[in-house]
Amino acid sequence: MERGAVSLRFREADLRQRVETAARKRLAAEHPHGFYFGQVECVFEDGVLRLRGRVPTYYMKQLLQNRLADIDGVDGIDNAVDVVSSVGLSSARPR
């Protein structure tokens, strides 16, 4: 394997770790909806931050995306967070 390819892979892994750590810190920061935000999984790959989990309202889903949109290195967000309310209404997709 070429040395440049190894170096690129290390830089990509470092960026992934930095973005995912920044996202988790933002979601863990004090916020009225922090309990729900803390249950969302964030995975960064190829410039896209993928969000998975559940929140009770569409408002929180959008708020979640807005809190993470300006993290350095993030070119886009794939917000696949499901909206599941306590009354049984759901946007959950079959897995």
C-alpha cells in the first residue's frame, strides 16, 4: 500500500473522530431537549453526518439538525431520526 493512501486514511479517521466527538458534545450540552438528543447516534462518513434515533416531535428533529449543521467538516446531514410520540403516532420506518 502506498504511503500517501495510508496517510489519507489516517486523516479521514481523525476527521471522523473529531466530527463525531463535536456532535456528541453539542448534543450533550445543556439544552431543554438534551435527554432526547443524547439518545441520537451520530456517524460521520464522506462529509455526511448521519443521525439515527428517536425524538417525540418533528420540531425536535429539526432542532437537532440545526444544532449540528455548522460543525467543521460536515458538508451535509442525513437526518434519519424517527419521530415517535407518546400517543403512538410514528414516522418510524421498518428496519
